[in-house]
Amino acid sequence: MARNVTPQRKAINTVIAWAAGLLIFFPILWTILTSFKTEAQAISSPPVFLFFDWTLENYAVVQERSNYMRFLWNSVIIAGGSTVLGVLIAIPAAWSMAFVPSRRTKDILMWMLSTKMLPAVGVLYPIYLICIELGILDSRAALVVVLMLINLPIIVWMLYTYFKEIPGEILEAARMDGASLKAEILYVLTPMAVPGIASTMLLNFILAWNEAFWTLNLTAAKAAPLTAFIASYSSPEGLFYAKLSAASTMAIAPILILGWFSQKQLVRGLTFGAVK
Amino acid sequence: MTFKIRTLMGAAAVCAIAAAANAQTTVTIATVNNGDMIRMQGLTEDFTAQNPDITLEWVTLEENVLRQRVTQDIASKGGQFDVLTIGTYEVPIWGKQGWLVSLNDLPAEWDADDILPAIRNGLTVDGELYAAPFYGESSMVMYRKDLMEKAGLEMPEAPTWDFIKEAAAAMTDKDAEVYGICLRGKAGWGENMAFLTAMGNSFGAKWFDEEWTAQFDSEAWANTLNFYMDLMTNYGPPGASTNGFNENLSLFQQGKCGMWIDATVAASFVTNPADSTVADQVGFALAPDNGLGKRGNWLWAWSLAIPAGSDATDAAKKFVAWATSKEYTALVAENEGWANVPPGTRTSLYENPEYAQVPFAKMTLDSINSADPTNPTIDPVPYTGVQFVAIPEFAGIATTVGQEFSAALAGQQTVEQALEKAQALTTEEMEAAGY
């Protein structure tokens, strides 16, 4: 039975929700605002919020100094490639764990997750040396594989949770109708899990887009994505906060827009299976 | 037949184009994000016009990220970079390890003898020059002439620490948010420890004695740190334990600091009317001393070096020679004016009458000349480096010591406790490293 909500209560809830949302969004908003200030306004005390002479100068400087499109393209390839590769590997893995569980399935899932608990820097040198040996340092291929491996436990876990919600009887029925394993996964399971797969892919894409440790350490000039683009504007000797903010805004804009348009899908996927 | 000939000619043309493409050498340059380096990137057309067979690729990173990336690459022979931007801390260590290519064979017109002796010494190991200085810096006192006049004081060209304290007290007006002195407090070997190590030199303090025994239990270190705490707690800005170069630059530009002792490179920022509200009121003086024979200033040079694993050594040398040449200096002066020329590397620059008119030129040169990296302290020490000790372990140890000193400035512990911990952890780390 639905709870009775008075208009006052509803208004209070709305205000609280907006306040929480704004609080979380504030650092991004501040970055965007700073990108339109001059360097002097960016550091002025007390800080100026909205009433300043808006300027596009920082964007012009950043455009002139850096090849933004090259960084953007690298980010798209690396985040997209690692996501697609990760999902291709994770779907069969999650299928087997959800529908053909063994005594060790839970342990395997926990073990996969435990790899996320290792600090990334702990395996930096081994991976760096492997990349040198294979001649793939500063290549998009190396980052696609590394980021896929980093995010694979999360993808498997998310897909496993979604698959568990799908009644096994439907798959059994498909099998009885003569569907092969491939047909069962491709034509029966996957279409039913589309919301889950889509939100998993979106989340993984965002994680890969924002990943800064590996993308900074394994790239130089050729494969550097937008994280390296931002890092190139950070300076401990010199106040370049407005330019840094412009670079950051340009780096987060694509993913912000993607998140905005896909938020319904994302929320639906993330809450999928929450109500039993 | 005609078809065959055409095919062969076509194939030959493709091969010729491919060969021409192969002849193109790519030089990947790892660099930091600062005004001088960015300016150089904007002027590289001059180099590529002279060397059409060389393509330049830039990797610009934040200083600490760059240091970590470059160290990782050079130690594992990753070969990702052909030119590295490194400082006077790395050059002696890496040169000794055989990680850098000697630059003794740069062309005669590059004129190695024109490099300022203090800078050249810091980049030379066993007679081999391992890096070409792009710009050099020391530290000095930047002060507000108007506040000094209001306080009825006159800044000498070479002040003492006692005078600095007297001036800081006279200029402080906390109600008006004007603080007598702004100094680095943020923890880090290149942050508060760069300042405190250099300051310690002028108080007779040193990191190690000749047997590599840590010296934080000495009276000289207690004097240094007590004086620093006294200055900062009474006349410094609030929250100084988190202030680094940029935070102090911001405070000074907004007129909140009476004095600021920091890198000479800051002079061009604080005198730039576009960003600084006090641009026309800034005076310069040498870093203070205590009459013991050493001043509290440091020496640093961002320099270009070539890693031993580079496969484009010859092209990289051409680039390094161009970027650090007298001709490059003239090119910057022509395009951007003399105030924007990379300072602190060549004697000829300071003999140039046009450069002499830049307000901070003389003080920068005097500051650099008064620092001696091979003989940094009052007592003899087994190490080189003014604001650092040129051993690989230093960065890690000094950052931890810096955290202790920063905690003392934040009021979380006393000076005695901070020094005790510094002594214990330095001794432990040095013993573990086999000293």
C-alpha cells in the first residue's frame, strides 16, 4: 500500500533531493564556471560565482595548444574497446555462474572481486615490463586489454546479478525446443538481459573513460587519452587554474552528455532486480 | 608491356615515398607545464623548418607525474621518450647510473663555456655534461615596497633573517588580512623541504655529516625550525601548512603577503599587471642569511637530457642544442620580449644590455651565483645539492620529514617532536639503504 505523502512532505523531500544533487554536482559546476573566468578571477578571494566577465579565452588557448580530437578519439577507442571486449568475455562467464553453478561458484566470484582490492600500483611494474616485451607500450591495444581486465570483475558481477533474475525455466524451455548453447545465450538470454547489459556497458564505459592511473602510466604521445590531456594542464609552479578547468570541462563534456541522455537506462539497469 | 612499365614505375614511386617517410625521425619530448616550456612548444616551427626530417611529439605532464613516468621509463628502458625534462636533482643520480647520454659533443657554437658555472656544475658528473639547462632558478625575497615604506623600513639588497623577522612583524596587519611573510608549508621534498633545507644551510644545518649520519638532532636544525615556526605562527597567513608555491603566489598577487621567499621564476608572475594586483609595488632582495657564510637560497635548473635507450639520439641532440642555444633566447626575445626569455642559464644573457633592463634580472643572477651545489653547507658534507641531497633515497625520506614539519606547523606536534621523528626515520631509511 502506497504511503500517504502530504504536499509539505513532498516539497521538503524535493528540496532535500535537489540540495543533495547540487552538492554532488557542485565541484563540476565550479570547474565549468572557472573555465569561463580569467586566471585572475579564478583565484580571486572572495571567489566570484556568476557575476564576472565571461570569456572563452581559455578554450581558445587549450584548442591552440593541444590536439583535443586526438585525445578524444583515443578515449573513445580505449573506453569503447575495453567495454565491448569485457562484455564479450563476461556474458558467457556470468551465464555459466548463474545457470550452471558449481560448489565453487561463490568462491570464484569472491576471488574475482578480490583482485579489485589490490592497489593498482602493486602490479604497475610487471604490466609495464610485459608491455615493453610485447612492444605495445603507448598503444591503444594495451590499454584496451588492461582496462578490460581491471573492470572485468565488476562486469561479471553485474551481469551475474542480472542473469540470476531471469528464470532458468525459460532457458530450459529454449533447450527443449532444440536451441544450441550459442542460440540460447544469443537469442534467448541476451535479449531478456538487454537493460542489464546496457547499464553494465554504460557504467563500464564511464569507469574506463575516467581511469587515470593506467592511462597515464602506459601512454606517452600516441595513445594518450583525455586523462593525459587534463594532466598536461596541471602545474605546481604557475596559476593556470582557468585553463586547467577549461581542459577538464572539455574532457568530461562527452561523458557528461552521454550520461545525461542515458540516465533513464542507467537507473533502470542499476535498480533492475532490486525489487523481488 | 606498357602496363608492366607503368606498374613498375608506380611501385618505385611508392617505395620512394615510403623511404622518404621512413627517413623522418620522431623525437618524443617529455616536459612539464610551465610558461617557458609552453612558449618553447609554440616556437618549434623554427626548429622543424631548419630540420624538416625531424618531427617533434610532446608529452606534457604535471611535474610530479612527469618525474614518476620518466623514472619508471628510464629505469625499465621503456624507450618512450627521446628528450626528458629533468632537474638538478635527477641529473647527477641518473648520470652516475649511466642512464643519460653525454652532451659533451654538442656543437662548438652551442658554447658550453657560456653556461653559468653554478648551473653547469650541477649538471656535470665526472666531467660529463648530462643535461643542457633550459632555464635556471634560485630563490629570493619578493616584497611589497609600499608596505615596507609604510612600516618605515628599507629592505637591504642582502637582508639577514633578523631583519626579515623585524619587517614581517612591522608589516603584519591581520585585521586587514595582510601577513608579513608567506613561506611554503605544504609537505613534500620539492615543497616545504626545498625551502627548509635551503634555509637550514644559512643556519649551519645539514642533512648528514661526513659519515652519512642524520643531523636533525643538531642545534642548528632546532634553530632553523624554531625560527621558521616563530615567523609563520606570528606573521604568516592562516592555514600555512597547506600552502605551496601556487597558494603563496595567489596570496601575494592579491596583496596579502608583505614578503614571500620563493623561486625567482615567480618574479615574472608577481610583476605581471594582468594577474597581480601589486605588480608595480614588488621589490626583490637576496635570500636572507645569518652572517655564517651561506644564504638561504636554492638552485634549480629545468634541463633537457637524452635517455641512454633513445633510438633517435642524433635528432634529440639537435633539438636539445636548439632549445638551449643563444639563438633560441634571441628568438623568444624577438617574439615575446626580453622579460619572457628563459632565465638563469647563460652568462651572455646577463651581459646583454636589453636584458639588464628587466627588473628581476640582476637579482636572479646574483641569487644563482650565490648558490653552490657542490659546497652547499657551512660544514663539509658528503653530498651535492643545495635544497636536496642528490641520492635516490632523498625524495622519499624528505617527503616524510616534510610531513612531520608540516604537522608541527599545523600545531599537531611540537618542533622537538618533529625533529625527533625526522631523526629517527632518516636514520632508519639510510641504514636500510646501506649507508
